[in-house]
Amino acid sequence: MQAVRPAIPRPPWSLRSADADIGCEVWKKAAGKSTGSLFGLITAALACIPCVLRIGNTPERPIDSRKNSMKNIALASGLAAVSPSRIREIADVAFGMDGVLKLHFGESNLPTPPFIKAAAVRALDEGFTFYTENAGLPGLRQAIADKYGELHGLNLDPTTEIAVTASGVQALNVSIRCTLDPGDEAIVLTPNWPNASAIVGLYGGRAREVPLVWREGRYGLDLPALQAALSARTRLLVYASPSNPLGWVARPDEQALLLDFCCRHGLWLLADEVYERIYFDAPVAPSLLRLCSRDDAVIVVQSFSKSYCMTGWRLGWVVSRRDLVHKTAQLNEFVVSHAPSMVQRTGETALRDGEEFVRKMAQDLKCRVWSCFDSLKGIRGVSVAPPEGSFYLFPRIDGLADSYAFALKLLREEKVAVAPGSAFGNGGEGAIRICCAADESVLDPAMARLRRFLMKR
């Protein structure tokens, strides 16, 4: 006659939780293997001790209560330091309208040239679809170094002084991260593309914005204001040349003043030179790197976006001292790993074969910018600096106190989108930014509508 196994006793706990359910399964298996003896049951209970300990530390909460409490968990408070882009706010309105003439974004409507697109196809066919070094393909870094030798007469070490990034804005991002700790401060020359100040805030720093001043028909440095902006926590000074949005280009004597200022006060100096090829007096704008030694605390950020009509490709680079470039490559690992492999390979072709395209494009842009400049002449209450580089105008409008409201009204009444001056920091209010990089089929009617709108004020 077959022996009847004793029923498995209830486990020695009664709480309901995920750990209790696991414990029950452990109990069933262990107790089921016992013979029903006291020793066997004690052995089964000992096997369940880890689950019991977790149960004791896991308060029982109804599922609905847990969902409600998680709904109220807040975002990081530091995000309050990063304001939304006013340019993007105008763009969001424009996206919902038909027939808008778009002069608000910083890009031309020229497509990427065919020889660059063909290079991307070749890169894919050649197998550039795998990981690369965090600092970028050696071939691309060499091509960047060669271009600096060609344009500026510089001898950069591609292995230690250049790091490739996934766009100019990522180059700016990692560069600022390498120079600031939370609570540190950066001086930013404004009006300026807003991303620099926003990135400073993103990393727990404070941006002190110092406006360029208007004197003798052009913008220039305000050294007393720079001095006044210094504090014990200042670690960095940022400027852009050629400037977005002003069209101002820092002359070598102005660059030397900034370099001397940073040297005397122990600051890093960061130059955004993304628009260096769109310069109206020479094939390339003066680079800060021409004045530096390789031991100076200097950073230059760059991009393929503007010079090669590659805004959507997201490829840039950083040139700096060896220690910063080394750390930039390390940071790439934790941000993007590296720029896309096939895009990096394509960048080599752009640098090697793109000189004729770049020079012709820069000449065409010069003509468009000056045409827009001429169309604003003679309008009462409107003043604008003669453009020196980049593809923007930044006209100031007498009595304008809310440039965002002005831009929104212009968009709704004339279907022309421009960027409000307030988007560009201290000194930007009272102006608008016009991107002059579109072709004549967009620029000519847009400027005619803007002129009509301004003359009605």
C-alpha cells in the first residue's frame, strides 16, 4: 500500500507581496522534498529566510496608491535654469501655417551638395557602420588638421589636439562641461546664439551675459563691463566669431584683448568659429588659434553644418589643449559614444574636395546678405550694422520693447518668420534676427513684406 505524503504546511508568514510569493514557491519546493519530519521542515524554513527578510523591509502598499505616489515625483529642479528657445516657439507657430517665408532658423535652403551625398553612399558600401574611436576616425582628424594648415598655417596634432563630435552644439556642450563645475560662472559675449548660456545653466553654472557695444559703426568689446562681470567663481569666457546673430567678426586685435584678459584672470577662452568660412573680406575669418600656443587654455568649436550645408548630418569638432581634448573624448563615450561612422567618413571628403563649393557658396551668401541690408536702408527707426560675416542681419527697431510679440505679429500678418532678438540674451531685446541664407525666391518677397510691415509702424 502506497504511503500518503503529509500535506505541505502553510509557510511561516502571511504578508502578501512579490517577495512573499517567491517565498511561497521556495517553501513548496523545499517542504515538498522533506519527509514531513521536524528536521525537514526546519531545513525548508531556513531556505526561505532571505525572502522573509526582504518582506520585512518591504511595506505593503496597494497598487493604486503606488501609482498615485509615482505620478507626483518631480523632475530635477535644476532644469528650471534652462529656458525654452524663443526661436523654436516662433517655429512651432510657423509649422502650423501654410505659405510662410522662413527666415528664422539658422540654415540655408540649399541641399547638401551631390559630391558629399555620394561620399556617404560610398562610406556605407565600404562598411563604415561600426563603432569608431571616441575621439573620431583618425582619417577625419587628420583631414581637419590638414585644413587648419591650409587655411591658417597651423600645425595641429590630430591625435591629441582634435576631437570629433556629433555636431557643433555637442562640441560646445562637452567643452563647457570640461571647464565648469556646479556653481562656477561663465562670461558670455552677447547677443549670442542662446545655446552657450543654456548649456552653462544645464551643468549647474551661471552665465553672466555681457553685451557687445555699438561704437563707430560696428560692434566691439566692452572691457570695463567684462571686468565688472568677474567673480571668484568665473572660469570661462565664451564668444562667437563670426557672430550669430550680429554678423560681427572679432579682429585679431580684439581676439588678443580677450586672450590677454583670460590669461590675466585665469580663465578658459572658448571661441565658437562655426561660421569662419562665411567671411566677406577673405576666404576664412581670423581664428583665435593663430594667436595661441598649444599650452594656452583655449578652445575652438567647429561644425560642418554651415560651411558644407550639412545641418542635418550632425558633425563637428573641438580643437584645444591636450588635456581637454583627452577628456572630451572620454565624455563622448557617455554622451554619444562618437559621431556616426559613415558621417565621419563623409566629412573627410567634404574637407578634401569641398573648397570650390565653399568659396562659391560664401560669395553667394555675401550677395544675399548685402541685398537684405540694402532693402532695410531708409526705413525710419531701423538701424543695422554692416555685415562682416555669417549670414545674418540684426536690425534694431526704435521703441521696440517686445521682439517676440513683434515677430509673432509679423508671422501672422505677413507670413514671414524671423527670430526675436530677445532669444539671444542680454542686449538682444529691441531687435530681430534675419537669416539671409535662403535663395532669392524666398528672400526677395520676404524682405518686401518685412519692409512693408516696418514702414506701417
